[in-house]
Amino acid sequence: MTEIKKVAVIGAGVMGASIAAHVANAGVPVVLLDIVAKDNPNRSAIAEGALEKLLKADPAPFMSKAAAKFVTTGNVEDNLDLLGDCDWIIEAVIERLDVKQALYARIEAARKPGGVVSSNTSTIPLATLVEGLPAGFAESFIITHFFNPPRYMRLLEVVGGEKSKPEALAAVSRFADVMLGKSIVRCKDRPGFIANRLGVYWLQTAVTEAFRSGLDVEEVDAIIGRPMGIPKTGVFGLLDLVGLDLMPHITASLAATLPKDDPFHAANTPVPLVAKLIAEGYTGRKGKGGFYRLNHEKGKLKEAIDLKTGEFRTSRKPEVEAVTASGKDLVRLLEHDSAHGRYAWRVLGQTLAYAAALVGDAADEIESIDEAMRLGYNWKFGPFELIDQLGGAWFTAKLEAGGFAVPAMLGVADGRPFYRVHEGRRQALGLDGVYHDVPRPEGVIMLEDIKRTAKPVLRNGSAALWDIGDGVACFEFTTKMNAIDPDTLDLLMRSVHQVAKDYKALVIYNEGSNFSAGANLGLALFAANIAAWSEIENLVAQGQTVYRMLKYAPFPVVGAPSGLSLGGGCEILLNCDAVQAHAETYMGLVEVGVGLIPGWGGCKEMLQRWFALGRLPKGPMPPISRVFEIIGMASVAKSAAEAKEFLYLKSTDGVTMNRYRLLADAKAKALKLAAGYAPPAPQTLNLPGRSAKAALKMAVESLARLGKATRHDVVISTALADVLSGGDTDTMLPADEDAMLKLERANFMRLIRHPDTLARIEHMLTTGKPLRN
């Protein structure tokens, strides 16, 4: 079997149902089955109820509610025949061996020849799962361990058994990679595999050491967080997020299955306070709270548990001098002569040592362990990347000085880095003491690889232009949050001329966490505070000019966003010939949140798209009203699929599920467009002018009277209405792109001078939240 076209998931609990939803996100038909509902005339009520919950859940398991049409529900008594044409059957039922094996016997009778069966277990060894089952079943059986929530967590741990056919592993791995967007980490058949075995050890060590050190939960999360490249939730915030009640089940399973000499057992000490919290319903965010809670009786006051007394108190900002003094130097933090510094070392030191001890056991490759922690626990750096930051010799010496066992892999390294770049190729140290290339999966292009051996074609402090081969250039933002400033626009203009001369096509792409958060608001606020209005207007005009150059360039331009693509970052995509978006792209024209309207062609481009749609009632007002609503509400599409519903993306734009494959897919799209390319023809819209503006303004004033719009919302909406209606024109006067851009610029400048807009910008920059004034 080489291709998976239909999938089944058995077990409609939170995990199983969410896996089914993500298969549906890929546009692949999926069957979702569960047991027959007791005392319910609808025998498939459990699976159907799970589907209903998926549609209401937040964060959303579906990238678009329309994806639910790919899910067929049923039950395991009446509908096992639905498995007959499924290429991959995923078991996600209760973690009981007898239940699973009884189900496998029934699956074996119903599945198609060659159909792959996998379990989502992370606690029962594969060899145990297939004991006593037919050889043919064992050959088609593997473990595929998803992480929750499956849509958002990119890691998939895959385990094959001694009898598993290579083609079964290859088919599932390829499908999960390309169609589900997963990074595949091959694990050995060991308890907890990689991520949970190391991740749970890390969490248990951090909690145990916190009690021993007498630290507060806020102090712990400040130490075991950003200083180590770990999400700001730290330890206790993460436990609240995943659920305190989940941890005892995982730790009990690991304790029962790991060898008695495994270091995990020393970290797995009982914590009476955790048992007390769970018993009282404090299971984390899904319950009444956990280590943190919101006290609703005190106006949602954030409180934290006191680890010494077990009582809640007002949460406080931690003062951790060790973190402040060390800055970005992790060694200084771990060497800091304080309770905080000693705590940081005991947690991170033991965790990294345990990671090194897993080489040859959980996995043979250090890069597999690093990838598992980066994607399974959202660490910025994997354990071996962290050891390289610290220095292997320093780390080994500090372990020895502290009386900790030194894992064999550190001896293999003997002070050498675990990773190196050799002749432009990234290499990792193997168990054999030899460096080996770290290969990319077939069809993956990464800009970071190109940058190791090439010099940019053009560069300044805000952006760079790279040659990515085959006559295609790549424009990369390089500012903080990839915000767009005058230097970005200047280099983009130079890049258009360079590409026109030397290349076939241009891709706009970067490998930051976000494509672009939009224009640099800090610069705009600074200019406004010194009344440099001409500088602001020049920036608006510069953006309009450069974006139009992109739109009408003599070569195709393909945008390749991932993450946040907001404001000016969204507008640049609107002006591209095509977009190849990562599935988790969050697009929106959000300028009203800071008291402004789109000024770089966003209004114009959205109007053109909605007028061309052809599905709305006749006349100019339906598309104008829809764009007014989208921009006026600062609507953000929470996936590439949803972006198509807002028309931020065209129906012909592509979607890439795997973030690692985005650049290759965008390059392929650009080359396809380059064959016989001709720039688009300029468009003119017939807009109704004053009558439409009056109607839109009346609608907003009505919302204001109902308390649903603020005073400044009315001001902003009036400016937006002026642009979208065509300004003070006669009825149905044609408005070309020059006229639309002039209206955008004039209204933008009126708003940027308004004190309430400046207050919104300052509040956003200070707090990261919109001001409702």
C-alpha cells in the first residue's frame, strides 16, 4: 500500500475525536466510531456528540467548520463495515490491554487487506499489544503517538515493531508528514517513547526540587521558562494547562514499566499537595484552577498556591535576581550563588543528563530527542542544543562536581559539540562518536540551510533577499516580530528591480514564529509624538508604492506566510499574485484596534475581491458592507482555510500542512506561474459615494447607541466608510486604484493625528492589548 485516502479513528474521546478532526482538516474522509450509547435510542450518540463538541471547542480542532463534512460517525457494533475501505485505522480507546486486544481482533476481521492499524498509546509497549494476534495483523500494526491538541502539536512519535512492515511505516509517516503537517520522530518501543518520558521526568524533577528549595510557583516559572527557551508557562503553568489529573496516570505507567535503576524513579516522589488539589477539583484550567486560579469573588483576581501552606494567595510578580543578573547567559544563571541559581541547575542539569542517557535507549539519534522536545513541549532548543550552548566540557564537569552520574553519551562527545556545520551541512554526533549529516525529508527546502553556504543578494538591517535556486529569489523580513519599517520597504523596492533583472519569480517568506505583525507601530508613535506628520505620510505613500510594484511586477510574486500575518503583513499578501500559506496562518486587517485603517492597499484589495466574488446579491452595497464588517471588526482568520472564507486568501491559493514544506511548495507555485506570466490588469470599481457612506455611518452609530461601539470606534468607522464608499463622489462614479489609495492615505493621516488613536497605539505597545476608548 502506498497511498492513504481514507482513515478511521476508533475512540471518540477528546484525543480520538480531535485526531479525526485533524484528518478532516486535510480534506480526507474519516470514520469516527465509539461504543454504543447506553439508554439512548441513538446508538451512535457518543461519536455524534463528540463531533458536536468539536464544533464548539476552543481552541478549535477544525480549521474550518466546513471540514466537519468529511467526518462520518458510527459505533463499533453496527458500523465496523465502514472500516472495509479505510487505509489507516487509528485506535484511541482506553489504556487497557484487554480492551485494545479485543478490539484488534474485530478490526482484523473488518479491515481491508494491507490496511494499516495503529494505536495512539503512549504507555503500553507495541510488542505487548500484538501478543497472540495473527502475524498478518502484527505486520500491519504500528504505534502513532499524537500530542494534544492534534491540530496544533506538530510532533508525531512513530514506533514500529519487529514484525511491522516498512511499507506500513512509510505510508503512515508520509501521510502524516504531508497531509497532517506532522514532524515524524521514529522512536524505539520503550515506555513513554521520547517526549513524555523526558518531559514528565523534567516536570517531576522541577516540582520535587521546588518543594525542596522552598520556592514560590511564580519564582519557579520565571526560572524554568524564558531563560531556558521554554514557554512562559514554565512548569506550574504548564501543569495547569495539560491537567493535574493527567500526570498521576502517566507517572504511574512509567513507574510500572521503566527499569528499576532508571533515574525517573528518584524524581517520581509523591506530592501530597497535588493529590489534595485534584481531590478538591483543582485539576488545572479545565477545572477550578490548579497551581494558579482566578478568584471570581474578587473580580477574577489571579491567585497562586503557596507550596508551603497549601493555601491560595494573591499572585505576585517574582523577583528573581539570578535571572536578572544572568541576562541571556544560561551558564551565569546555572552558576548563580543563590537558591534560585542552585534550583535552576538541579532541574536543568538533571533533565539534560537524563536526555543524554536516553540516547541508544529511547532513540539512537540526538536530533530525534531534540525534535521531540521542541515540538512536543514547545522548547525553543532541544536538550543537546542546550548542552552545546552550555559547553559539553563545562556541563560534564559540573555534573561530576555535583555528584551526578555522567551519561555515556557525554563521554562519547568528550567535550565536542553535539552539532556542527561541516561544508555547509548540519551534522550531529552519533553513538559511534562520528558526525553524521542531519538530512531533511525529501522535498523540504529550508532557508536556514541556504543561509549556511550563501550570501544574500541584497541585505539591510530589516530584510534580506536570497537566491533559492532555479531562478527564484526569496525576500525575508528580519526585524523583531518581522514588523515592516522604511528599511523593509526600501529593500523590497530594490528587490523588485533586482528580481526583474536576474530572476523568474519572487517568494516572500521567513522562518520566524510569525510572518509579520504589520507596520512598526513604535516608529509611527515616535514620529507622531514629535509631530513628524510628513514622515508618516511618506511611509504610507512608500508602502503603497512598493506594494503596487509587487502587484504589477513583470514576474510572479508568491507570499508564503505562517503564524501571524496582520495589518501590513496581511496587505503584502493581498498584493501578491498568489499565496502558499501554512495551514496555521492567522491573517487579518486589524488596524482599527490601534485607531487606524489599512493604508497600504488593504481596503482596495478587499473591495476588489468581494466585488469579483459573484455570490452576493446584486448592487454595490453587499460587497462594501461585507468588507466594512471584516475590517471594522478587525476580523482575524484563525487558519488558512478560514482566511479563504474572509477572502484574505483566494480560492486558488495553496495551503501547506507541514511548516517545513512551505518554502518548497511556494517555490514550486512561483515557478509554475512564471511560465508565460503576465501581470494582472488594473481594476476600476463603481462605488456609490455619499449614500453608501451615510448608510454605513448610521449602522455604526446605531451600535454605539446600544453600547456595542465606543466613541472612537465611530470615528474610525466613519473614515473606513469614506474609503470603501469611494469618498464624496457622485453615485456610481468609477474609482480606479489611484483614487482608492489616495482615499486610504488621506483617512489614515486624519486618524493618526487623533489623540484617541495615539492613546490606542501607546496602550497596544505597552500592554499588548487593545484600548476601548
